[in-house]
Amino acid sequence: MNIHNVPFFVFALGLIVLWLAALTGAYLRRRRRSVDEAEQQDLVLILTAALTLLGLIIGFTFSMAVTRYDLRKTYEAEEANAIGTEYVRAGLLHTDDATKVRDLLRSYLDQRISFYTARNARHLEQIDASTAELQAHLWAIVQAAAAAQPTPVVALAVSGMNDVLNSQGYAQAAWWNRIPSAAWWLMLAVAIGCSFLFGYNARRPTEEQTREFLILPLIVSIAFVLIAEMDTPRGGFIRVHPQNLEHLFRSLRAP
């Protein structure tokens, strides 16, 4: 399991590692001779540049996370729209086929809602298997109807079913599209360097300043956990709720 799949671990690990980096910098500074004013100014300049770089990297990474989160929400809405449209178009088929398709679509819709709310890996595997089975049944029905009656009207039902299957694939791809691990490691490496410089740049580091060295690690760790929350589809508190699919499910069950 990747640690950035659990936002709490991202926060805890970031806070501990960055705090230790700041303490290490302060310890090495205490071991050194006194630093003259010119060297102190150079250290401040380096720290400022490093913090600017860290801010840019965090900003770009957060933008990546937000974009992926918005994409998952968009595809959830498109999936609900595709299923709802095909449910209506099923009426273009023969009565028996229309009844079968609509019954299967209601079961399919229930599985898609479960996909968005599931957290257990084994449960998710069962959902994927059931979804694939339902997709095969749905496509078989419209394929047989199109072969028996190849008319433009039936073609609309076939096209709608194709949209249903495609929308599921797009949604799945969006859930797999995560921030690369290399970006996380780069961001952590720059943050460690900034924390080290933060501690090393203290003019008179003492043992009593350990709490003060928590300030920068805490701020950066909060940024890390927010990015992880946005980028983690099934972990944390910020998740895509299938409100469009649930609304469609309630409307289809309404008398």
C-alpha cells in the first residue's frame, strides 16, 4: 500500500521527518563556530529561495490533485446521465427486451453507486466482477435486438448502451489517474531541505527551541495532507460522493 493513499500517514510522516530535519540543522549549527553577518545573509537568501521553490511545487501539485478530483466528479455526472438516457431509450426496443434492459440497468446503477462508496479491496473486486457481468448481459441484449431489427430507432438504443459502457471506462480511468509517486518524493525532498535550512539558519539555536522548529514542518504537513485528501479517491474525508447516481437511482425507483 502506498503511504499517500492514507492521508493521516502523510501528515504524521511529513511532520515527524520534517521536524527531525529542522532539529538536525539546528544541531549542526550549534556545533559550528559563530557565523559572520555576510554568511548569515547568504543563508537567509538560500532559505528564501528554497521556500519559494517548495511553495511552487506544493502549488503545482495541489493543482494536479484538484484537477483529478474535478475529473472524477465530472465523469460521475456523465455516467449518471448516460445510464439515465439509456434507461429511456430502452423503450425503443421490443417490450421484453426493454423490460430486461431496464431491470439490468437498475442493478447496474446499484453497482456503480457501490463502486464510489466502497473502501474494502475485496468488496471492490466483487463490484468490478458484477459490473463486468452486467455489462456483458446488457450488451448482449441490445446486440441481439440490433441484429434482429437493424433500424435507426434500435441503433439509438445501441448507441446509448455504448455510452453507458464508455462512461464506466472513463470513470475508472479517472480513479486510476493519481499524482505520480515521483512527484511526492520530489516534494518531500525539497521540504526536507527547507526544514534543514530552517533549523540551520537559526541565529542562536538552543535546546529550548525545539517547539519553534515545529512551525514550518506543521504548515508543510498540512499542505501535504490536503493534497493527499484530494488525490485519494477512497481514503480520507474528501471523496467523490455519487450524488448524481443516487438521485437517478431514487428517480427510477419512484412510482
